[in-house]
Amino acid sequence: MADRILKANAFTTFDLLEGSVEGHGFAEDAPAVLNVRTARRDPDEVTLELELDNVDLESVPAHADRVTLSSSEARTLATELRAAADRVDAASDTVEGETADGADPGGGEP
Amino acid sequence: MPTKVERWKDEAYGTEIRDHLERFASEGFQSIPEDERDAWFERFKWWGLYHQRKGQESYFMLRIGTPMGRMTPEQLRTVGEVAREYATGPVDNPEFGEAYADFTTRQSIQLHWIDIEDVPDIFEELESVGLSTMQACGDSWRNIVGSPVAGRDADEHVDVWPIVRDLHDRFKGNDLYTNLPRKWKVAVTGDYRGAGQGDINDLAFEPAVKELDGESVEGFNVRVGGGLARKEPRFARDIDVFCRPENVPAVAAGLSGLFRDYGDREDRFNARMKFLVDEWGPEKVRSVLQAKYVDDELLTAGEDLREGYDYNAGRADAPGDYVGVYEQRDGQHFVGLSVLVGRMAAEDVIELADLADAYDSSMIGLTQRQNVIVGDIADEDLSEFLEEPLLEEYSPDPHPFMRGSIACTGTEYCSLSIVETKNRMVRYARWLRDNVPVPEGVEDFHIHLSGCTASCAQPQIADISLRGMKTRKDGDAVEAFDVGLGGGLGENPRFADWIEMRVPADEVPGYIANLLGTYEAEREDSESFRSFVADRDEDELADLAEPEATSYEDPYLANTKMTWYPYAEDDSMSASPAPTGPNDEPLPTDD
């Protein structure tokens, strides 16, 4: 088995989420790490990175996915996430600020 | 453009930080301006002080660098006394009590709960016996590692103690090497065991022999660019250089100068020597070293002695540590004592120092496996020494599961870790001792437990590697470990294969029990665990064992990272007394 690609420490945004991978003819679930990061020096973009535990996946090799967002795109995403969270909260009695797994939201890279 | 840390270092770094430390100490923690704290905490590292994690503001970890882990009993006693007096916090540790010292994997000593107000007195006490915290952390020459029994070991190639003393004196407080792009870790090995663990250091001098003018000359081959951190482990690479003992300082100066000038100051993640070696290749390192940093013509590498390396090598035919009784060159003995996870109560540290004194020992050694050695025990005193009550706790002949464990600091104090480590490893070791049969012939079995993907417990080079993670169990998020198998050093070092992900912390002992059961049943003759793993492919390794809940109970399974201190009665972040004054009482706030 390959080692993890992404770091996991106290500054990782989420070290335990539920993820899935789907392709033509396959679909698998696995725990996932999701992290938001910016460069330490003069950041000019936001990186969103995702890795599913490779030990639980047979259909794809060990890997992590990354997308880069401009600050404006990151804000658009944040707005959409906030609006979606509001809809979920409105539909249930979830207490604001509690994440699905009880993990604390981190703050990107140290 | 330089990083933020580089700008801070340009403003103030190195020996001058001492004056600032003394000023803040006399004026109190709150005199450090809030908007300058990140910068000052970064600079304090050069003098061995690390600010502790969230919830423990105003407390520091203090690291004392002891070259090759070597100390006198007097120095050890001073460490114990400083720990007893100053390394106490608002809450005791349930396993180790009120005050304790940690022996680290780089043969240094760490104390926790240090108040900045006490630092000048601590420095004075340490310096009165020749100890120092200078460059114990920060971007410079760190503590030099090697076998603490150099010169005493009956079985060694070159006594490296005079060489290491010389390097230590030259490169501590030396303005030319004060401010490097990142830490610079050096190992000097003169024994046949490979006890310097040079493969995981930025610069390694490894024992070698070379024919020169018809004579066989004893010296060192040089390797550079090893290290385990940043999820990018590398073993040091051979740059085809042989070095006579008298030339070690010149080559060491050249290579650290090369790193100072060419290391990446624009990206701290990329700043270690290993990445420069990746980029340049060993040949270019050698050619630039020759062209710009050393006057004498470099000799090509000699014949190495790696075949005999057994230190942390997972061999079935030799111990992988210094625990036990060994003969010295002079006919006396050195006795290696097992210190589980490297942590010793301050009172025990003092008692050990007194004991060493009483037996006329002049050498204490801290090893890279977080254990301690007492040297110079006379033949006629040996059996009496071995009967000393303190050696029941710190045994030269411990149960195999109480012997081979290393753990990092963990969520108790560290801001990176995501799981509890040292106390958990103690509980694991006790449970394994009480519940799991030791496979026949196994005397030391190395479990390295690290709290996150940083590698402070060297998780990639152990029989069993545990690395902190999270998982869900019965609907709750719980602390967990990724599990790796079969790593180790030796002639042909190898990083662990990662086999399991997110094993709940309370199912790890069951996993190890099942794994050892399979090993015992399926191994061939006296095959070591490491070679048993090496002989199997990925799928076979995954099938060796399953995690299992057992009678082991874990009282700290929930998210210790979110506590202010995991062992406080009210551990919630809001219950933290920090920041506090030297009396552990909360400092007054503005509102």
C-alpha cells in the first residue's frame, strides 16, 4: 500500500470526512482528508486538496486531487457552501458550527 | 523573496536573542508584544525554547542539547534538579507525576511547562555544569548525534568523541553558521553498529577504510541529505568522499556552508538539505563542495563497514539498541537501561545521577532510542549495581514489549499532533506485556508511535510504525493510527510499508497481538520480524492481521487535540488557566 499523499496534522482542515469516487463502471466509498491551503509566502491562490484513503480503494491508484482557486473563486465557493449549509440547517435542527463528524475546523497550513 | 521567518531572522537571530530573552524574563510573559509573539517565539527556538500549544500559552518546552547524548553524572543531576524545580505545570501527568524529563531521539533532553521568567536562572544552573540550550532548536547546527559510548565501546572503529567535541565547539555560537536556511542535523559514527543513525541526518560521517599510499587508513565516508520529515523521507546519499578524522571539521564546515548558501530560503518546506540533494544529485554536491568550500583535494570514498550495522536494524542475530550490559575497552562495563518512551520522573533522574556517582561512573549516555546508559561500572561492582532498586523500573533486561518503544510528544504539548502519544504507548506496552506471548527469540521489538505525519518518533524505521489519524467508531470520531510494518536501518535501510489506515486507537493492541500470532505461526526458523515483512507482498501483508477490540481500554480515545491539557479534570479549552504567571495562576486580563 502506498503512503498517504497529503499531510495530516492539527492544522489540516478535515482529517476525517466521508468521500466517494465514481467512474465508468465503478463506485467506491472511503474516508477522506480535505484541506484548504495557501502558500506561506505571498499567496496568490487558494488550493483545495482531497485525498481518499487508498487502502479502501481498488479502482484508482493512491493519489490526491487538487484544485486552485483565485481569491474571488474561493469566496464564491465559501458563499455557496454557506448558503448550502444554511439550507441543511433549515431542514434539520443541526446546531450551527457542529461538523458532521465532530472534528474541529482547522485553519489551513501552519 | 525571503519568507516571513527569514525576515524575522534578518532582524534578530542567534546569540543576541539571549539579551531579549533576559529582558522578557525580567518583565514577564506579558511584556512580549502580542503582535510580535510569532516572531519572538520563532527566534527563541535558537536558544532551545518552544512555545507550547494552544491552551498552554505562556508555557515553553526547553531543550538541552547534549552532544552524542553524553553527560557526566553531575550534569544529569542538574537536569533532574532543574526539572524538579521548574518543569512543573498546573496539572500532573497521570503516568509520570509532577515533573519529568524527556530523552529525545536526537539524544537531547526536553522539559515542559517552563515559564519565561525562570529562564535566566535555568540557564545559569545549566551553564554552571557545562550544559547549554544553544542551537538545540532553530535554523542552525543542531545537537550532534552518535554513539554515547564512543571511546569506551570495546568494539569500535574510531573513537569519535574528540571529533564531536571539536565540531560542537566550532559550530555552536559560530556566526558563520548561526543562520542556516533550516535545521542542520549531523551524525558522526565511529562504531561498527551504525549507532549514529547517519542515514536519517543531513550530514553523516560513516566509518570507512581506505588504502592510501599502501596504508590502510581509518576514517569516514560522507553521506548527505537524509531525513524523515515532511512526508518526504530520504536516506542520506553517498557523495563519494572519504575523510580522514583530522579533515572532518573542514568537510563539515564546507557542507554546512554549501547548505547555508544554496539552501532554499524562499520556501521553508523545501529548505532541507535532502531537497537540495534531490535537485542537484550527489555528483554536483561533491563538485561544488570541492570547487568552492574545501581547499584540499577530496578523496574518493573508502570501503564502508555497513555490513555490520545492527542498530535499529531489526536483525535476529543482534540487539538493535544499547539496553543491557556491555564490556568496555578498559574491562569495566556500561549498562544500558530501558526508559519507556524516554520519559523519566525528575526524582528518578536525580536518583540515577547519584547512583552513577556512587559507582564512580563518569559517563551517562542518552541514546537515539530514548534510553539511558551508565558507563564505567567496575567488574566487581556489576552484580551489586544490577540489584539496585531503581533498575527494576529502568531495567537493563526489560520485557521485550517494554524495551523497544519510541513515542513523540503528542497532543499533551505539541501543536501539530492529532493524538495522545507517550502515555498511550506506555499503556500499549503494559497491555502487550500482560496479554501477548512474545514470539520465541524476540528480545527487542520496535514500535515507533508518532502523533501526526511529521516524523518526530521516526515512524518510518520501526518494526511497527504507528502514525496518528482519526476514524469513526460507533458513530463517534476517535483517535486512530495508520499502521506501517517492516522499516529499519542497518546495511540496507528501508522505510516501513503502510498497511492499515485509521485503526481505532483501542484496537491497535489487538492488531499487534494478532500480527505477532501470525508471525510466530508462519515465520521460517529464526526469521526476524523485519525480514518476515520484507518477504511478503502488499496483499499478503494486508492479510496478516486484523484490528480487534480487546480487554485494552483507552481512556483518552476522544479528541485530545481539543483539550487544553488531556489530563486535566476539566480538560475543555475554556477551562485553561493559560496564560499564567510563574505560579501557574492565570494572568490578569484587560477586560
